[in-house]
Amino acid sequence: MERKRVLSGVQPTGALHLGNWLGAIRNWVTLQHQHDTFFCVVDLHAITVPHDPALLAQQTRQTAALYLACGIDPQLATVFVQSHVPAHSELCWLLNCITPLNWLERMIQFKEKAGKQGNQTSVGLLDYPVLMAADILLYNAHLVPVGEDQKQHLELARNIAQQRLNGRFASDGETVLNVPEPLILPEGARVMSLTDGRNKMSKSDPNDNSRINLLDTPDLVRKKIRRARTDAVTGLTFDDPERPEAANLLALYALLGGRSPAAAAQECGRMGWGRFKAVLSDVVVEALAPIQQRHGELMADPTALDRVLSQGRQRAETVAQASLERVRTALGLAPRTPETP
Ligand code: AMP
Ligand code: TRP
């Protein structure tokens, strides 16, 4: 059986947190053994909202190092930086020209983020989902593992591929590029904020106490969990919609402690908040320790990381270039003439 192609990416904005790990990267580690996997650090997406140019390159490398520290193996998976492969920007332009504006204007994430940026909203923010479609289509990805929040963007990528590209520009019975499927894994798919169990844990929350970053020290992890929002009820449960904090923290405990939800509920169901927070802290600290150790080693050896990213870029470029050529040809752009001697 031919292995399926998988592509995913995370933005290098701020530190990666438990949601990024449990909702995204942890699943990639499993997928790399079964499929032909491409994992990029999407730095071009990170500049669609105001960013600090002094931090971007460092955060891009840190994010790549965290992929590896979480268990992505560059022998199995292709790890690269999005902006290192210019085909992403080129395909984005070609797709821009065949994507209706109103498809982008109704994206939930755009409306949310644009609401915050007001009249400073960039064209890039509106175009964000088209760049994401380019990321995916360039590799002819079959499967795209993402959290639930990215479902709408993936649906857009499918519509662009199917209706706009293949539907209008493919020769009979052919496709220009593959139509991708989302891969949304239910367990741990959504990690909620520590300060409000109804909101997602997010890099963009101004309150750092709302999330546990993968590189937080054990002391900081304990402090954040101690301060995490609770309710006045004693005992932990998964299934009370009125108690989102209890459900979230219990789910984290189950996931990181390698227990089934039922086993976690059995074990902690009757604990008071104080006792439960202490055992949860232990499990989180223990789960993060090996990641932090490996991340430290990787950041201490810049040449090794450079080598991984350069190999990844070369592998990615070969695949991406072939797809870009197919789209150029389908849209009728003049072939590049070979260099004259
Ligand atoms: P972002 O932090 O928005 O760049 O997201 C990177 C990846 O992590 C995406 O696949 C998201 O769906 C996933 N992700 C981000 N935050 C969470 C969260 N709180 N719970 C689960 N997955 C998340
Ligand atoms: N938009 C995605 C997010 O915020 C990141 C992303 C960019 C992505 N390009 C991608 C995810 C391609 C999957 C595939 O999570």
C-alpha cells in the first residue's frame, strides 16, 4: 500500500503550549511512522499580524527544535521552514487569483483577528487561508492533522483544490492537485485555558497564566496550575457542562498520565481541588521534562539544527516545485525557457 502524504505546520509566534503539543505535534509523532510526513514552521503565517522582527528567526528555530524535541524524527519526517521554500508564496499568488474574495471574508478566524486589528488589518491576514491552502496543496497532501479550530481553513483548501483548480483547470478526468482531507483526532483535540475553561488555550492570550508552555520551568508549571480557575464544587468530573475547568484539567491528567478518561475519573473523582492540582502538576512536570531536556540539547548545537532544516528544505523543494509547475501549466503561464548557453 502506498503511504499517504501528510502535511502540517505551526506558527512560530510565541512559545508552544500544551494545546499545540496535545492537539497537534503529539499526533504527528505517531503519523511519521505510518505516512510520508512533512512538518513546516509557518513563519509567513506568523507575520500576518504585527510581529517583532528581532524575535522571529529565533522563534522559528525554537519551534523547529520543539518539533524534534517532541519526537519528530528528521530521518522519518521532512522538517522545514515555510519561507525557505519560495513555492509557498508563488502558489499562494496563483491561488489568490482563482479564489473568490467572499470565501475569505467569511472565515471565522479572520473575523476574530480583524476585529482586534481594526483598520490596521493587513491584506496578509485576509489571505492567510489561501497561503495555508498553498502549503497543503504543494505537497499533494492526503491528510492534514489539525485542531478543530482549523477545520474551516481546511474546508477552504478543499474547495479551492476541487472547485477552483481541478474543476476549472484540469484536463478531462485528471486532477491538477490532490484534494486533502482533515485528520482531527478527538482525544485531547482541544485543550482549554487555565483561566477560563470555555476558551481555548492560546498563544495569543495576553495572560501567560492561561497556558502551560512547553518550556515553562517546573516551578512555573506548579504555580500556574495552583492559580488555575476552579469552581466551588468538590470532586472532579468530565461530563458536567457547567464545569468546564474540571473537565479540562481532568482530561489533561488522563492524557498526560497515560490513563483512560474513565480511569482518571475513577482515580481523581473524589479528590478536592488542592489535592488534584498537586497530582496534576506532577504529571505535567514529568511529561515536559524529556521535551525540555532534548530542546536544550538541540538549541546548544546550532549546526545540527541547520543541517536538519537544510535537508528538509531540499526535500520539500523537490516536491513543491513539481506541484507548482503543474499549476503554472494548468493556468496557462508561459513555460520558463531553459537558459541559453
Ligand atoms: P496555533 O497555536 O494557532 O499556531 O496552532 C497550531 C496547532 O495547534 C494547530 O493545529 C491548532 O489546531 C493546535 N492548537 C492550538 N491551540 C490548541 C488548543 N488549545 N488545543 C488543541 N489544539 C490546539
Ligand atoms: N493555520 C494553522 C494554525 O494556526 C497553521 C498552518 C499553516 C497549517 N499552514 C498549515 C496547518 C498547513 C496545517 C497545514 O494552526
